[in-house]
Amino acid sequence: QLSGGELQRAAIARALINNPPIVVADEPTAHLDGQLAREIVDLLAGLKGEGRTLILSSHDPLVAGHP
């Protein structure tokens, strides 16, 4: 049995494993602790920097306020 955070991390890994040109994420930091949420936001920012398209939906101020 996996926790919500473990399921979230597994879903993120599955979504990114094949280097998709477009990433769609609904609440990507839900169920994650603060440190891991920041790491995921930084990872997504890096993908954006590589020119990938990100479509995000979130109520988390960390995600919503990130450029």
C-alpha cells in the first residue's frame, strides 16, 4: 500500500520518463511535503527552460506563484 505522496511521486516519474514535449499536471504538488514540492516545482521550471510546454492546474501558492 502506497501513501498519497508515494503515489504522486510515481505518477510524476511515469509522466516524465519518456521526455514528453507537453506536460499536463493537475495539482502536481498535492500530497507532497514542502521540500519535495519545491523540488518538483524546480523540475517543472527546468522542463519549461528546455522549451517544453507545461499545462498546470494548482491551488498551491508555490506552484501558482512560480514563473
